[in-house]
Amino acid sequence: MATLMNRDEFRSALETAIKGKSANASPFSIAWATGKLSRAHMARWAENHYHYVGPFADYLAYVYARTPDTHTEAKDFLLANMYEEEIGGDRHTDLLIRFAEACGTTRERVVNPDNMSPTTRALQSWCYAIAMREDPIVAVAGLVVGLESQVPSIYRKQAPTLRNAYGFTDEEIEFFDLHIVSDEIHGERGYQIVLEHADTPDLQQRCLKICEVGAQMRLLYTTALYTDYVQQDLPLDQLKLAA
């Protein structure tokens, strides 16, 4: 039977649950970070990514509505995160569409759900499902720790390549620069909420499992982008798979 871990043990276990499943390990991410994708490939990424991250404030809203009023700092964090996504300066989805248009696609294509892959649809559905059905602290673990906390490490590898290999301007890639900073803050606050409120062995184990599954879902989603849009142009034997 599992026992209650202290904060340090639990933090380490959460990090281990994600380790080895980072989307950085996918062939799509590796091709991007090494400058092997075309702008057309990145346009397909943007058309899919919009439907994963576009509803992020909606996911958080479902969690917010079910979070007990006694968890004041958790509710404050969720509300602030929603505000940043939607109205705190430039809307994040508008920044993503700006990048998409720089890659050669259009706003109309990006917002059209017919242009996302089945794997992207599955990731979006999974996010909605845990936001609506899981214990709010478990949902924070899955959405913020398992998914959002990965973003800075992914974009830190991609943003320099966008500038140096592809020649995008700072304005065109503001989406990435913004999330390197904001999601590092969000990820850490998510960790602190989970460490504080997952206060039973059962809740801790559920949080660990949802973090592992969340990381697997993002890795699967990113790998499918390679399979669906890149593999025919860039076979694996032409891609050095080194994370």
C-alpha cells in the first residue's frame, strides 16, 4: 500500500513521472530543433496546435468551477492563467495564428477543426475529459504539470532555430518567446498547488499517474505530427534521433 510522501519525495516522483516522455524526444521536435522542417511542415503544426492549446482557458475554467473555495491560491492561479491566455495583452491564439501565417497558411485554415489530425483531436478530448471529470487537483497535475510545464524546455530548443535557421522575425515568433517565460511560471505554480493539496496517498498516486499519461499524450501527439506530415519528406533514416 502506498504511503504519504513528503513534499520533496513527491516533487521528485512527479518529475520522474514525466522524465523520458518529453515531446522533445519525438522525431518532429528533433527535426524542428535541427532545422530540417520546412515552413509548410510548421504550418501543419500550427493548424494542429491551435486546437490543442486554443481551448486551454476552457480546460482551466472547468477545473476552476470545481475547485473548492477553500483552495484560494489554486483558484487565483487558474483564473490568472485563463486571463493571460485570453485577455492579458495579446491573445495567445492570435500570436499562434501570426506565426502560422508567417509559415504560409491562413487564419481560416488554422481555426477550421477539419484540419487537425485524429491524434490532435484525441489530445484535445483528453484535456476536456480530465478537466471535467477528475478531482481538480489531479486535473491541475495533468494539465499544468504533465503538459504545460514541458513547454519551456521544448520551445527553448525551437525558438533559436526559428530565428537562425528559418529567419523568422521576433514578432512572428512572439508566441514561443512568451510561453518560455509564462509557462515556466505556470508550471512551477502548478507543482506547488499539487504538492500542497494532494494530501493523501491516493491523491498523490492519481497525480503521478495523470502526469505520466499527460506526458505520454503530448509525446504521442507530437510524434503523430511527424508521421502525418513529415515522414514522406524526411524519412527517419535521414533524421538523427538524438534528443
